[in-house]
Amino acid sequence: MVTWKLFGEQPPLSRSDWEVEFQRYKEYPEFKLKNSSITMDEFQRIWWMEYGHRTWGRLIGAAFYIPATVFWFKGWFTRAMKIRVGAMGALLAFQKISNFYEPT
């Protein structure tokens, strides 16, 4: 996956879409240094694994941040719970940010 959109990310739907995506991938160091011999089928496998990984991460984030935000603003958290929820939210955000950099 060579592009990242928080919302509206669509998988390639046609053979030509896959070719465009594969050509974009060939411009990245990961392809040049590590995967220069992969085929289209191998690229599609990597792409779908990454797509699933990103989708799963978004679901985890939504499952935490949406209820936490609602509970926080409704005043359902004690001071101690706000500290815990804030710390967990910060750790979750740090984990997400750290995934933007993945060395080859």
C-alpha cells in the first residue's frame, strides 16, 4: 500500500487499478531494496494483508476513542479513571504513530 487515507480508502477494483498501484509501489525503497523480484500476485497478497491491518487498527481505535469520548463528556469517569483512560489513549495513539515508520 503506497497511499494512506483515514477514510474512503478503496481497494483496486480492476486489473489496470492493480497495475497502477503496483507501479507506485515500485517507486518505494521497500520494493527497491527488499522486494524487487515480487510478482503481481505476491504484491496483491501483501496489499490485502496491509489493508486488513489498517482496517483492524481503525476498528480498534474507534472501539476505544468513541466510547471514551462519550463517557468523558457525560461525566461518567472519576478523576482516577480519566487519568487511566487518558494514559491508555496516549499509548494507543503512540502505537499508531510509531507504525508510520517501518524500517525495511
